[in-house]
Amino acid sequence: MSVAILLAIAFGMLAAPTSAAPVIDGGVSRAHPDWAWPVDGVRTVVRPFAAPPSPYAAGHRGVDLAAPGAGAVVRAATHGVVHFAGTVVDRPVVTVRSGHLLVTVEPVEPSVEAGDWVRAGDAIGLLQGGHCAATPCVHLGVRVDGEYVSPLLYLGGLRRAVLLPLSAHGE
């Protein structure tokens, strides 16, 4: 993982509206208090975040989350101002700006407009079909100062990193 991505993750946690997410037993993070799961139902990650090795390389710059189906209400993952609500290429997208963060969900037919203030959990649109082939899902992406980071840093569910010694002697 590049230094730039590690710094983006570190700064992303600092840019969050309040303190970093606490860790529970088993070393798995809880959801950030200012964040909400964007769809109702079972909280399942269909496809995880996969940081690309370079800015233009292949990767998965967000997470795909299981959703009830097309027409399901999609909610703001965090509070902020709607930065964009419209179509990008061929899919409807809603992006919320919260400080240094841009939080994007797709494919979501917006019920909000650019400039609207939303709180975590507010309805922002309806899920459209077609993003995941096998199961209905919503794609959630988070950028911190332009760098993509895993949304699970804020939604919870990431395993805590364990640092190992450089050598067998701990030197």
C-alpha cells in the first residue's frame, strides 16, 4: 500500500466530524457516531474496498452493500451538504460533502438537490437496479481530500491493524 493511501486513511480519520471509531472485542471497529448504514436490511458487504496500486490502476474505490432491491430508500451515510445529485455517464449518483469528505452513493435516483443539507439517515433517493449482477446493492464511496478510502473506516467492521516487529528479536 502506498504512503499516499496510508496518509489519506490517517487524514480521513482526522477529518471525520468527531473522534475515531472505537474498537470492540475481537478487534473490529464500530460505526462512527455520525454515520449511518445507507440502506435498510441485513448489513452485508457484497464487494469490499480494494485500493488500486496507483491512481489510474484497477481497483474497487468503495464498497458494494447489499440492499433490499430496486426502489429501496437510500439514506445519507453522514451529515453534510449535497454536493451533486444527478447522472454521471449512465447512472444516477448522489454525493454529500462533509468537511474534507465526499461521500457518494450509486445508482440512486435523487430525491435531493445540490445545496440541500442532510443528516446521517435522511432519505436522499431511491435505489436503481443494475449495479451488482447477482444481488441488489448500492455502491458507497468515500474520498478524503480526493483520495479514496474504505467506507468501512466510518461504517465500522474493519479489523484493527496489528503491527508486528521487524525481526524475530523485536529490533
